[in-house]
Amino acid sequence: MAKFVVGRANDIPPGTKCQATVDGRAIAIFNVDGRFYALRDVCPHRGARLSEGTVVGSLTACAAGAYDYDEARMFVKCPWHGWEFELETGQSWCEPARERVRPYRVTVESGQELIEAPADSPARVPGPYVAETLSVSVEDDYVVIES
Ligand code: FES
């Protein structure tokens, strides 16, 4: 699974969303109270960009006049016809048996974590020479999508 850095975490503050291109695909990224979600940015109904949709919580009614609003279960409402997709799973709740938007795993990693070398590959053997190295540090946190 490849990782793609899509931007600085501070550039997508809580309550905002954006679009990024990852591996040739448009991805909608949402920051809901500091938690990041990512979905393919194409509505399966008619192709609207979900990154232009509205993020809403789950609203259910167990009886007339009695509503339950669940802020922990978040959805994006498509800007064209209002289909709703759960941010965590990409599941549609208009046509739950048929439609789903691909969700992507999102993490926030420090710049230092991103520049650290991966574990040595067993296919590599150290050569006889060593180049001079300099210490490098990277500040800030970055949003990373796995695809
Ligand atoms: S294009 Fe998204 S609901 Fe129609």
C-alpha cells in the first residue's frame, strides 16, 4: 500500500474540506473536529464532487417529534441531489444495497516521521563508501493518504 502526502495538516483546519489528487484519482478530504476522513471525490449517482458537499451528523427519528442527532457518525451530503455517504465507510444511505464511495485511510504524520528512512531492504548490501550526511528536520504535521 503506497502512502501519499497531500498537504500540511494545518492547511485543512477543523470544519473544512479540500480535494487532492492521489495516484491519478480525485480524493475528497474532510477534517471533522480534528479527525480526518477521505473518500473518492465522485458521487456514484451522477458524478458530483463530494468535496463540495455539506458535512452533517446522523439524524434519526424513533417516533414522531423525537429526534436523535449523533455527532459521532458523520456524513457528507452530495451537493447535487443530496445523497448521503458515511465519512468513515463511504456507505450511501439512499441506496445502501448498491452504492458506496471508496474510503481511504488517512493519517497525520510528523514531518520527521516522513523523512525517516524505511527499514533496510534485504535486497540491498552496504557498499564500501559512505557519503557525508547532514542532519535534516522537518517541522509541521502532514496529512497522508494510503492508496
Ligand atoms: S450526483 Fe450525487 S446525489 Fe446525484
